[in-house]
Amino acid sequence: MTQELWAAVDDYIATHLTAEGEALGAVLAASERAGLPAGAISANQGKLLELLVRMHGARRVLEIGTLGGYSAIWLARGLPSDGRLVTLEANAHYADVARANIATAGLAPAVEVRVGPALQTLRQLVAERVDPFDLIFIDADKQNNPGYLEWSLKLSRPGTVIVADNVVRAGAILDPDGSDARLGDGGVQGLRRFYELLAAEPRVSATVIQTVGAKGHDGFALAFVL
């Protein structure tokens, strides 16, 4: 199978089942104009996140890695009318673009964008003694995935669902000394440590589903807090 075929199948699925809508198309266009990197999830992956929020009945959602707000909008679409999404972004410019995009989508009242390195903002959330989150989506710098998992567990409760994107990277995880330009320095090693922590953590039951599509060969980690 080829990347072209994967992308074509993604398009077919999206055409039939995923109503991205003008607002989300505008988000991607605005992010590109603002100079943001093209790292957003696909529309089909976004719809999966929305469905997970709905199926789980999540009222409080945490996202680690906002970028231009594309995935945040999908997550917020799944929330009930009194639901809340907190999304963390290290880059102040990206956060400004995300806030504007989220407002364009009509979801600003439901979404809080916090700026700063996520390991710091996660620590701040714990210090504030916020209520635990029902669903947490991790999609930031992969070298810090182990730390993101540890803090996510501190912000969870039994029944919380933790989802992490980009945990396969075309098989790059198989090489302990490997690298992937898209992951940055230490990204592969961070992902491997993330797997080790999931495997050793008695508080979670987890698996990874490999994915192919417009974003290439990758995978989603799914963990359920026991």
C-alpha cells in the first residue's frame, strides 16, 4: 500500500462520515497564514476524538499541545453544554492563533488556552487542585511524553481516558537508538519510555492502535485509568 492510497481512503471516509465544516477548514487556513507548522491531526482523527468525548460522557477535557486549535475544536465539539476544555500550548504565538480560531468556531466560552511549557502548566493545575479530567489528549513534544503521562495521572480519576497521538511514527519506535526528524531530538526515546511507563503502571490498562491515512503510518495510544 502507498501513502497516496492511504490518503485517498482517508478522503473517502471523510467525504462520507466526517463533517469538518467551514469553521475547521478556516482554522487550518488561518494557521497556515500565521506560519504555524502543519502538525494538526487529520479530520478523521479529529472526529474520533469528538466521538470519544461523547461516548465517554466527558465534561472536563485536558489537551496537551494546542498548536492552532484544530484538535481542541474537535474535542470541544463533543462536550455537553456545561463542559470545559483546558488546552496547554508552550508557544505564545500559537496560543494567540488558537484562541482566534476557537472563537471563530464559536467555542471560546468552553475552552481555556494556557500558555507555557506543559510540564510547568501541568504542575500548576495540580497545585490549583483542579477537579480531575475525564479525558486527556496528549499531542505535544514526544521527548516529554513520559512526564506528560505522569502528570496526567495526577490529574485523572478512575475512569479517565488518556489518548496520545504519534506513538508509532512509521515504526521509528522499534529502534532504541533511532531518530525521526518530525519528533525532534530524543523523540523516539521519549516514546519508548512512554511505552515502558504504560506497561509498568498498575493504575492503567492501555493499548496502541496503528493508523494509516493522510498523516502517514502512525498510531494512537489509548489508556483507561483503573
